[in-house]
Amino acid sequence: MANATTAPGMPLEQARGLNVALWIAQWFLAVTFVGTAIWKLVTPIPELAAAMPWMGEVEPSFLYATAAADLIVGLGVVLPALTRFMPGLVVGFACAGAALMLAAIVFHLTRDEGASTPFNVLLLALALFVAWGRRAKAPIPERARPVNEPRGI
């Protein structure tokens, strides 16, 4: 696990606990989003529709676009933090995951599928927690660069 810096005045024990909680949330989001993406991409649409009818009622391009978004968010909430290369991107990917879940909630509610939304609400809350925590309380520091290495890409 990469080390995190903490907000000033936060006791070390509390900072460690928050960092662990954020990593757990990040991994949960990553596994969920990447797993969902793979499921949508490799499972035939009739089988997906048997599990979740909406998947058979939308255009395949819409379904695959949601899978691509899931995959990008899932990788984005952990890879920058793990590599410590531009780790601030985790905040953006967490916000993107929150936006994706908000859109999913609206989508399901407009289709009278409110019973499908509790898990989306959980993912929304976790994504907002990660965005808040990695932005304000326990950001992941960038990896150290040799003195001679130029900044930027």
C-alpha cells in the first residue's frame, strides 16, 4: 500500500485508519466496476437480459459504453494511487464513478426500477468518500523523481 500524507492536525492513528478505509473503498470500487465491465463485455446480451432486463432493452452500443465507463473508472480509482504516477487522478476517477452511479440511479428510477438502485447508492457513497478522502484528508503523494528528471509527461 502506498503511503498517504494526512491533513494537518490529524492524529497518526486516525490517519492510518482513514488511509486503510480509503484503500478498502478504492479496491471495492475497482473490483466492482472492473468486474461489471468484464461481465457486460463477455456475456451474451440474452444472458445479461435474463439477469437484468434493462440490458436487453437498450441498444448494444449503450450497454458497451457503460461497460467501457465501468472499466475506466475501476482502473482509475486504483492505478494512479498504486503507481503513485499522477495519484491526484484518483479523485477525478472517483468523481466520475459517482457521476456514473448518479446517472444509473436516475436511469433506473425513470424506468420504475427503484429496487435496482440500493447498490448504486452504496457505490455512489463510496466513490464520494474516496474523492473526499484522497483530495482533502489522505492524498497519495507522487513518487519521488530523480533531480534530473523533467516534470510533465
